[in-house]
Amino acid sequence: MSYQNIILSIKESTAYITINRETKLNALNQDTIAELKAAVDSVEHDDSVRGIFITGAGQKAFVAGADIQEFLGKSSEEGKSLSSFGHELMDKIANFSKPVIAGINGYALGGGLELALACHVRIASKTAKMGLPEVSLGLIPGYGGTQRLVELVGKGKALEMILTGEMVEAQDAYQWGLVNQVVELYELEGTAQNILNKIYSRSRNAVATAIGVVNAGLSKQKDGYQSEIDAFGKCFGSEEFQEGVSAFLEKRKPRF
Ligand code: COA
């Protein structure tokens, strides 16, 4: 398959996936999400691939969120579908039987942070900034963030991030347990590769089983994921959502 929005290359047992919409800060439009799903599927049964590294093109952003342009004029039902579509990708990554590492090379906001949260390990560059700014759009996180952020940093810090919509610097994210390591930008890929190489030296079956069992222990939160999808869709019916999205696209502050 040829990809328009991502780059997939396979080198020495690792599939490198780069989200490649640099002029839009690698925002996840529907096509990009579909391509990411296809890329992950394509390496699932490829025995030459033992792990995945995901990053964003350029030096500014990992992914600056879901593509807000695509939100405009969507109904609650359509909002719910958008959320479900994103959830399918995030669940696929979280439950992938081979290790998936996010290399957070800049802004990881909204759906971008949610993508990183779905990965098994997160390495951030010192320049990375992370946040869930959906409340500024009259929305809530819709790709699993309300659930996975709580798992990593606890309810208090998660609610602070979700309710303020403020960004967190890499070093704070590390202290909170949101990222596993913080390194120089140029060290991101090498650091991830070192971790992957260690994992590749272990039993494939044990690695796959461990991922499955860790996820099984957290699966009681599935209802939380469904309520996120329902609530995300509902936000699309609100006037504040119309205002938030219009304000972003018109490059002005929203009037809530
Ligand atoms: N969806 C769609 N387009 C986006 C985007 C998103 N999530 N994030 C950035 N872009 C686009 C901008 O619209 C702009 O496009 P343009 O050049 O055609 O006008 C381009 O990417 C560059 O972004 P810009 O805002 O000019 O860069 P900046 O350095 O001034 O600000 C951010 C960077 C990340 C702070 C800012 O882009 C931002 O707040 N993005 C939205 C983050 C967000 O709310 N994400 C959650 C979505 S649910």
C-alpha cells in the first residue's frame, strides 16, 4: 500500500512510522488515522518486524491533535463516529502484540498525546510539550485520553491537565510518569532503538503475553472508554463547540 500522510520504513526488525503532515503539525485527519491503522496491520503478521517506533515529521510537532478542520459542521452522531474511529486505532496500538514506542519530538496535543498514551513506551525530546487542550474547543479528549492519562499520572494530575488544557513541559511530564525518558531531540530514535533491542532479545511470546496481561488488568475501564465516545459526540451538538472550533480556525480566542 502506498501512503500519502505517513512514511513507513522497516529497518533491522523495527517498523518506523513517521506521521508526515508537517505543515499541519502532523494533525491526525481521517486519512492519516486510516493509514496508521493500515500500517500497523501490515506489520502485525510480518515476522521480520518485532516492534514499532512512531514519531512526527520535522522538529516542531509529534502530532498537534486531531485535525480540527474536519470537526467543522459535524453533528453529534458524526462526532461520535470520529471518536470511535480514533479509538479503533488507539486500541489497536495499545493491544499490539509487539512493543510500540512513541518518540515525542515536539507538540503532542489532544489526539497526538492520546496516540502517545496508547503506545507502550514514550520517549520525549527536551523540546516536547504535551497537553489535552480540547476544553478550549468546547470538547473533551476523544481518543482515549480521559482513561489512559489517568492510568499513567493518576486522577489529580490528569484532571488538572484535562480541565486547564495547559501544556506540560517534557521534564514535568517525566516527573509525573507521563513519559519514560527525556532526551535530546537527536537522541530520540537511538534511545527508542536501544529499548527495542533489549525487548527483541527477550522471548517474543513472553513479550506479547505481558502486553496482553497488563491490558487485561486495566480492561475494567472499557465502560469509561465508551462513555468518552458518547460524551465526545455530545459535545459536537453544543454551541460552545461551534465557537471553539470556529475560533481556532479563524485564529482568534474563543468567546465562552
Ligand atoms: N488541526 C488542524 N490544523 C492544525 C492543528 C490541528 N490540531 N494544529 C495545528 N494546525 C495547523 C494550523 O492551523 C496551521 O495551519 P495554517 O498554516 O494552514 O494556518 C499550521 O498547523 C501551523 O500551526 P500554527 O497554529 O500556525 O502554529 P503555532 O506555532 O502558532 O502554534 C500550536 C502551534 C500547536 C500551539 C497550535 O497549532 C495549536 O494550538 N494547535 C491546536 C492544538 C489542539 O487544540 N489540538 C487538539 C485538537 S482536538
